[in-house]
Amino acid sequence: MRTLNVELAERSYPIHIGAGLLSNPALILPHLKTRRIAVITNDVVGPLYLDAFVAGLEAQGLRVTRIVLPDGEAHKDWQTLNLIFDGLLAERCDRSTTLIALGGGVIGDMVGFAAATYQRGVPFIQVPTTLLSQVDSSVGGKTAINHPLGKNMIGAFYQPKLVLADTTALNTLPDRELKAGLAEVIKYGLIRDLPFLEWIEANVERLLARDPDALAEAVERSCRNKAEVVTADETEQGERATLNLGHTFGHAIETGLGYGEWLHGEAVAAGAVMAADLSRRLGWLTDADVERVVAIHRRAGLPVKGARLGAERYLELMAHDKKVTDGTLRLVLLKAIGHAVITAEARADDIRASIDACC
């Protein structure tokens, strides 16, 4: 097992990464306020892991409430969030109850938001089961649900007590989901860790083949990058926004097509290519740099062309982005491979040109 820490003073917490951690409830016990917990999962992950996971917890003398939600980004909304509250209230869960998110990024985001708001805040633990959630969304305390006008627009910063990433769970992940997770892995190399990008370029086939050592290395190095950024800028006042490379374009794809048509990582990959193209138009990247960004995403089996929504529709959707400040759209772009910046320098005509070129 590999362990990292997110250093946030009294709200610091560990990230445990390794094989078989779902069957080791002893790792969870030190982070519980009482012996009352609720495990929230979805109807895809539940049949794979819920019974064994809960049995292990109950064998430790814990009282467990189970809540199973419908799967998918299309259900990341108020109606589904209320199903969590319904289950907690029906079982008379009090404010000392710890919520455990067992699933991917959608489950983690919704359970975190539920924990932030149920009885004004209860503890929660992230047990991510997808590559994307293990390397990105489970770490850092961003919680949210979607709105028809924008992705993740309603939420809170609320840190977990523990992240438990069992890399064995990646064995049951569909190929498409695995590839989508690689988009977030590649992102860390592009924005701040050039040696990691070089490692990914040398090992992408091992990752696609689910080599356990390669996957564990990718998860650890991604989490290390995420933890460093979150420690420095928890509530995204500066550097943390660079983690959103490709996300402004990508969220426009997800919202414009309808949540769930593209996986989040697929949209982020296409968005990263658009961001690289726009960075070239600003004179920061070379043609070879842009081709390098395209090539690694293509080798990972990810889209390198965005959805054909039309440039004006992209701009309309991007106007709802959380990085809009005083009516000005700020984008995460690349000054160089391995060095991201947040900028408002891009002109609308250049943004349109990049969208048209990359869709």
C-alpha cells in the first residue's frame, strides 16, 4: 500500500492506494466518529462490490445503511441527491454518521455534497472505483451536482476524512471508462509535471493493458500532483484552477450534448486539444507541441476532435463556466508543455478559430 497525505492543518487526510484495500475495513475504522455509517453506491458498482464491502464493515461491529442510486452523469441532479437524504432520514442517521462514497466520480461528488449539507455537515470517506475518480475527483473536496445550464454549478468545497483507492477495482472497469480516466492522468503531465508526461508517453500501452504496477504508479503520481495543488490552493483562488485544463471546452461538450453522451474524460481530452491549439495561436506552443498533445490522447484511445456544436454554441455554454470573473472568460492554457496558466488574453476570434479547427 502507498500512502500520501493532503495537508490541510486540522482537516488533513490520507490517501491509501493499493490492491485489495476494499477488503481491509481496518483502514477505515480510525476515521469514523461512531460505529454508524451509510454506504452510498450505484446500481452498476453495487452488484460488484457492495455486499462484500458491507460484510467486512459489519464484521467490525459497524451498523451500516445501504443506499443505491441510478448510475450515470444524467442522474447527477437534485432528484438523485434527494434519494440520499431520503435514505439517511428514513434510517434516522444522525450528524455523527459517516457517509462512504463507493463508486466513481458521480457518486463521489454527490455523496460529498450530501455530506456537506446533511444536518449542516457530516463526515464522509471516498472509496473511488474508477480510474478517473482515483486520480482526480476523489481528492481535493470538490463536491457538486449538475444544472441544465452548466456542469457542477451547484456544490461545495468539503474535504473527506480518507481516500481509499483500491486499484484491483480497475479490473472490472469497462475499457471506455479506463481510457476516460487516462485523460485526467495526462492532464497532470501537461499542466505541471513534464517528467510524468514523459513516463505516460513511455507507458501508455501498459496502462491500457491494465498492468497493475503501471496503474498504481499512475494513480500515485496523479494523486501526489493533486494533493500538492490542493494543499497550496484549497478553494481554487489561483493555482488549483490549472487542474481544469480542457474542462471549460469539455464541460461545454457535456452540457451541449446532454449529460452522459460523452464521458467526462472524453470531453476533457478533446478540450485539452482545443486548449493546446489556442495556446499555439497565442504564440506559446509550437506546431510540434500541439501534435504531441494530440498524439498522447490518440494513443490513449481518447477523442482528439470535439463535438460539432458550433463555435457560437460553445461560447454560449462557456459563458457559464465557474472561471468567468466579472463577465470575463478565463481559460487554462499552456505556456509550454508542463506549464499551465490561467489567462483572459485569448480573443473571441481565436477561441472560435480553435473550436472550428478542432471539431
